[in-house]
Amino acid sequence: MKKDLSADGYDTFRERISQLEPMEFEEDFLWIAYLDREDLLFSLFEEDGELWNEAAQSNIPPLHSVRLLSLRPTDSRWWDDKCYTQMIEIYEAAVGQ
Amino acid sequence: MTDILLDTNVLADLLSIFFSENYRASRRFQPYQTISRELARRINQIVLWHDDNGYDGEDSPQGLIISSSFAFVEIARQFQAIANDRFTLAQFQSFIAQPPPWFFISALDESILKHLSYLPGEVIIPNGRVKSIELADALHIATALSRDN
């Protein structure tokens, strides 16, 4: 397989994790991406069986694909699209830094 | 119980074999690209056990073949290049919807977080060179380690 050009480095990720500990969370929430088989099935595919292009593309970092899939509002999820929108805003702000 | 955990490349090759006419006829995995003779033998051992016993559960005594949901995301991100006409999108979707009893799609969840924190940042590859590990590799390794919980 061709190496993903937008692949994240593990060192960077580990550094981010180590920074989490002393961090204070404004609303006492720490979101951890959760993606099991059912989530994957309902988030990754459109109703017509096509891939959901927003996440299934290689020009975004792999972890961002996971974020999009784990927060994509679907009928099987209890949250509305507010979480998804907030995540996009946080991500875009971080990328813009 | 010994599970076999497949990373993205090996998963893609396994799916290619699984959806091939040869597999449909023989129900046996043959060595192919990243799937060595020994790996094919171990996979067949697990598949045969499940076929014979009809056991469908995460704690199979014979072990399971496992991939992280992340490996499926990686395939989806480059579907055309990786599938390369070896399996279709509908087949890929059907595998996720109903994996065979010998295959388990491991969730990407908090259980792998602690393992991610303790992995080395670099590994020595077979030719002796030191290489930084990518996050994708780290996620596969942490998924394997989390199976021992």
C-alpha cells in the first residue's frame, strides 16, 4: 500500500497525550473517539452504499477521518449535530494555528 | 487463546483472498503477497476450527483473526488504490456488516489509550535501520496489546 502522505507521527500523538494530563477542561468533558464495528458501518457508508467522502479521503489526517466517523450524526446516535460542528470548529482552529 | 491481528495491508490481502473464486471453492487461504505460508496456515487453522465448531464469540479458545476498525478506515481512505478491483465496495461493506465468525473487528476505544502511551517511538526494522513508528502502526500494536487485558 502506498504510504499515506498525511499520516500522523506517533511521537506527535504521544506528545499530545502527555499534554492532556494537566489540562483543564472547560466543560468537564474529555471526548475519546469510539469507533466499533457498528459505528463504522453506519458512519462510513451512505444509504446508497457509497463511501462517505467527507471521511473516506486520504488528504486529511487518518485521525481526523476517525473523528469525523465517530461523531457523524446518524439515526443510531443519541447526539445531534452540535458535537460534530464543534469538533469541526476546534479542528479547523487547530489546523489554522 | 492466540489471536492474529492484521494491519491494514494484510487485512486488504485477506479480503482479496476471501472474496476470490478460489477461496469460495476451496475455503482455504493460500499464501498471497503479505500473507506468508505460515500466516496462511495459522489463519486456516482458526477458520477450520470455527467452521467445525460453529462457534461465534469474541473469546474463542482457538483464537480469532482481528483487525482494528482503524484498518477498515485506512482502506476506505484509499479504497480504489488498495482494493484495486480485488474486492468491491459492496463486498467491503458486507464484510463489516457481517464478518465471518472467525473474524473480529476490534473497536477503537479508550482501552488502547494506555498501551499507546507506552510504545517505543522507534523500532529496529529487519535490515537493521531504526525507524520512527507512525501513529497508524502504533494503533495496530496497541490494539493487539489491549487484547491481553
